[in-house]
Amino acid sequence: MSLNQQPVPESAAVVVPDVPPHSDKTRDVRWSRWANQTAVISGVVAAIVSIGAFWVSTKGYLDRRVEMAVNRRLAIYENLASGLNFNQVDDYDSALPVFHTAMQDPRFASSTSETQNLVRDGLLYAIVNCEQPLKYGGDIASMEKRFGNDLPETAWRQQQFGWYYLRTGRPDIATKHFDRALQLYRLASDWRGGGNPLRGIMFVRSVAGDLSGARAAASEAKVRDPSLFPTAIPAEIDSLRHENWYLKMEALYGDPFKKTMALLAQP
């Protein structure tokens, strides 16, 4: 029972305090206690507010870190999509640095094997069709080392290697890749797919001056995949004279190639 609720009776055998119940000193003690309690409560509230502010700040920091991490992870896929878009519009020389950027990303090694191989396939296709494929021999060598291991062997990849070696002056190596691609297409019962390596074999035979072999390969390629020769074979061969990559092959392989291709272009 507090002092300010009930005075002490005079008959009580107790020592009456020298200070009256309602003295200023009593109020000072009471206010001092309340002040202490208020200070404690204020301290607790301040701590809670501080913790809340820290959490908001930390949450914002974490959100930014997560966003940055996601953006870095997405960068590989953005480069992949950008490179594939360049390939689709035949802008192969613009695709090359984009695929290289994706492969040089520190997170490329930890991405899925499917993602890694999509990037490598895009790079391979861009190299085969770019203006100066010989400049990228290091990339080709690196991919060939992986071939059959973490870069599975496929008919499509084999034919791309064939085209690379044909365009860089090694028709003997190109032949091996085209033959292997054709074999894999046959094993997969992919009749249409075999048209592409057969078209490559047509060029290899032309390099060797083998007109009959070149003509046979072209005929079979057209049967398997008519899109390779939408019109008559001679007309399609003749139209190649306007293609930059074909003019480079003429310069690379010389007269035997030019003469054989000219004969193929005759109706």
C-alpha cells in the first residue's frame, strides 16, 4: 500500500517518518521512479526502432545483392540469346564477341551443361560462317578436345567441324567429319538431316576435281533435303558466284575447284 493512499494511525506502534506522506520529497521519489521506468521504456522503444531501421537497411542491402546476383546470372543467358539472334540474321561476326563474353563469364563454368553447350554450339556455328574462320582455330581446338566428353558427339556438330575445315583449306579433315555426320544421321534414321553433309561432300569432291562424285553428292543432297537446292542444281551452283564465302573458296582452292563447280553449274 503506497504512502499517499492511507496515513499511518497515531496509535500504531511504529515510528512515524519525519517526512509527511505528501511532502515534496515523496513526490520527488515517486517521479524519480516513473522517470527511471520511462527512461527504460524509451530505451527499449529506441532499440526496437533502431533494430527496425537496421532490418530495413539490411533488407534493402540484401535485396540489392540478390538483384545483382540474379542480373549477373542472367547475363550469360542474355548473351546467349543475343548471340543466337545475330546468328539467325546471318550477322556472324557480331555474334562471335557475344558468345566469347558468355564463355568468359566467371559463372559460365557453374552453369548447366545444356547452357554451356548451347553457347558453344552458337559459337561454333558463328565461326563456321564468319568472314575469317581461320582466326578462331583456338576455339575449334578447344571444342574438339571436349568433343565426345562434356560436349557430346552429334551429327550436327560433326558437320559444322566439316564446314570449318573445308573453309580453312583442309578438305581431307573435312571429309572425315562429313562422313561421320552422314553416318550418325543414318543411325538416327534422319534422312533429311543427311543432306547437309552430302552438300559438304559435293564441295570436297569439287576441290579434288571429281565431277562425277560431286554431282552424285549434290543429287542425293537434293533428294534428302530439297531446301538445300530449291531450284535445279545447276542454277543453285551458279548463284553461288555472288556469295562472298564462295569467292573465298575459289581463291583458296584454285582452278580444279572452279572448273568442277563451273561444270556443275551447266544445265
